[in-house]
Amino acid sequence: MDPEEQRPPRDTAAKPRRPGRRAVLGMAAGLALPLPAVAGHGVARASELPGRPTPPDAGLDVAQENTRPGDDGWRVVRPGAPSAVEGFASRTSVLPGDPFDLHVSTRSAAYTVSAYRIGWYGGARARLVWRSAPQAGLRQPAAVFEASTRTARTDWRPTLRVDTTGWPEGCYLVRLDTTDGQAQRFVPVTVRSRSTAGRLVIVNAVATWQAYNRWGGPDLYRGATGKKDARSLAVSFDRPYAARNGAGQFFMFEAPLVALAERMGLPLAYVTGIDVAREPGLLRGASGIVSLGHDEYWSPEQRLHVLRARDHGANLAVLGANCCYRRVRFEPSALGADRTMVCFKADYEADPGYRAGLPPTTDFRRPPLPQPESELHGLMYDGFPVDAPYVVADPSHWLLAGTGARTGDAFAHLVGVEYDRVNPAYPPPAPVEVIARSPVIRDNQRTQADTVYFTMPSGAGVFATGTMRWVEALNATGGPDKSNHGMDGRTGAFVRTVTENLLHTFSRGPAACRAH
């Protein structure tokens, strides 16, 4: 994160209208620790809610899919030099059976393409779905730089059209392997669900992956000078990801949750945030929506469609922090719709789209169109960097069943690197139950990170972790892998149990009918 830009001034952003007395009283009740169950507070009774969840459509059978043999050799183990082999897909997502083009550049004479579906598969976590014949290598031109918006993109030729007929819905990593064995790299693609009815919807945060992509030039934070005045004002999906394995932020913030949900055999649907924005009815009938570990960049359309789904009974799980913080706009490129993401941030007045009457591409909470993120999930982003224990406040909550946790129990390193908190200046849409309140110190000031749960009048449950490390912690086992910020096996077991409780309940329809 960029320290100059990512730390919001404490309580100084433009505030929404003053909440009414009833909302203030509800907020005060919601901040008491420990908190009672959420009964009352204007929440619809179970008898007033839909009697049964929408039955799942005839799409992906997750349990059956995960009985198929996995492939332990799917990971990138030889990334090679940065330009040894790399590529991108012409679409962030496709429907099953629809094609996409790969645009690949390599220094090698030939390469192969292997498509791996990410899941559980007995612990292998991926299955080989398709592999190409060797393809002739092609060294493609350097990045094109558009000075007006400081945007890096490519004009690469398509090198292979990929037919997804027979590919089940899900998250895919398409691996490029040079035939000389010198390099490998991933290209992420989502094979998205046609319907989400009766399913728990996993939303790939592709906009946030791209916001932090510095392939070929600046990202949305800084450029060649290292300062924010050299940052890009628009970033392109027409380029590879600069991440060493080519997968953007998928591995850190999303893959562990995908593996857990697939191991549980739940009815799942897969989409990207761009799909949610593009199709107003895509979330119709969904049992729940899952925002993953780092889901910062949303378009107004995505926010509106998620809010509508929540207010019609779809549960919402925010398993990260800094969610729905930046407002963006998608524009086409030569390859198709929604291939350029615009975000002028503090310079929004210079945005031609804003001058033409479109919403400002700045933080959702800020003028001239303040829409605080708390309206969606109850919390407000409060800053970074922090590294702190996660402290249980309400062990009686149904989400903590089976954890054995007690009031005051602490789980080292689970709060970080960014965090959210309840902020009375930006009230949530319903009284909250504070499940964890974790003291943190940021800029030598004492504050806290909060985990909350609340129920909407539609019966939808909303859960927000308040920490960006929640999904990462699903992989914490206490074994030899020290990559999870020092989180131990006890922390991993706690987070997995809470997440399983959450997913089981949220997959069955409005949680107000089923959680207690």
C-alpha cells in the first residue's frame, strides 16, 4: 500500500447526513460488549421472510467436481526471467463453452498451455482440464504507454484461441510452459456461472488485482518517480500481471477460500466484479455473496447490484478489509468492453468522464458523491500498516461455535496489514454485533479493528472481518511454511471453523431464518 494515499484522515472525510435518533440508539446498543443476539431492532421475523431459499440452478455440482483427480504438479515452480514467457487473456471471464484469446510473448521457440481449475481435489487444489499442443513462440513488442493517463498496455497479437467447451465453472489458472523447461507463468481466467440462483457467489476481485499491476509502467499508486503524481489514471487489462507467477493477487487473497468452499461441497457460483457490474440481474436469487481478502476497487454499478441483492435477502460476507473503497469506471479497449479501468482519485475533476456527467472516480466516502462503505458492510477502512492480535469480544456468537474461544482470547498476527473499524460518524445500515475488537496502534495512535455481524430487514446476514489477513489465515497450519505473517496453526483452525460456520449458514438463504 502507498502510505501517502492509503491512510484516510481520521474522521475528516465528508460525512453523510446526521443519522436519526433511532439509528444512533441502535448504534450505541451495537457497540456494547459483549452483545446479545440480534433479535428485534426492526429485523424481519423468520415468518416474514421467504420460506425457502431459491433452489440451486442446474450449474456446477461442486461435490461431484471435487471427486475428480487433482494434479499436484500445477504450480509455477520455474518463473524464469520476467520476459521469458508471459501472457494475458482477452477476457477476464467467459461463460462455459465461450472462447477467449491468449496473447503470449516468449523468448523460447515454443510453449504449451495448460488450464487448471482451482478447487479442493483431495488437497491437490487444482485439476488439469485441458492442455494444448506445442505452440510456436513469438516475442511480442514492448508495452505501449499512453501519456495522457499514464496507462501501460500492449498491442500484442493473439497467439491462441482457447475453446472452453466442457470446462466447469470456476477459477482457472492457465499455465504457460516453455518447451525448453526454462520458464512458466500463469494467466488467470474465470469461467463464470450463467446463474447464481440458490448459490453462494464467489466474486473474483479482478479490478483490485489490476489496480496494483505494474507491468509495463505505473499502477494506480505510483509511477517511475515513486510518487503518486506519476501514478496511472487508468489501467489496462490488455497486459500480463507483473506478479512473479503471473496470477495477480489471486493466490494471497482468494485461492485459500476457494479451496475451503469447494472442500465443503457447497453450491457455488463464480463471477468477477466486472460481471456483477455489467449484468443487473446476475445476483438474482443468490443465497450469498462472498467478497474476498482484498476487494478495494468497485464500480458504482457493482455496488448498486450487490446492495440490491443484499436488500432482497442475499447474505453478504466481506472476508477482508478496505472493501468497496475506490469508485472506478470501466471503458473499452481494442479487445472489447470493460478492458480499461479509470480511477483519477483526488484528481477526479480532471477526468473527462466526470466532466461529462459521470460519477467521480474517487473514494466512495468522499465528496462530491459521498457513499461510505459502511452503508454496504458496516465498517469503515481505517488504515495501514498494522500487525496485531485478533481479540475475541463475543464468544457466544453462533459464528464462533466449535472454536472453543473465550472472551479476550487473542490470535497473533491475524489483524493486518490493513484493517477496518466501526466508526460512529458513518453508521451501518443496522445495529451491529461486535464479534471481535482488536486493539491496534497506527501512527502512534491507539484504535481498534472490528469484526461485525448484522441482519438486514430482508433477513440477509452481513459479516465483515475487518482484517485483510482472514483469507490468508485459512492456510495457516503451524507447519514449516512461514509465509503467512507468522500466523500459527491455532489461528488457522479458528479462522477455518468460523468460516465454515459462515459459509454453511450463508449458503442456505437469508441467515435470519437459520443462524440461531
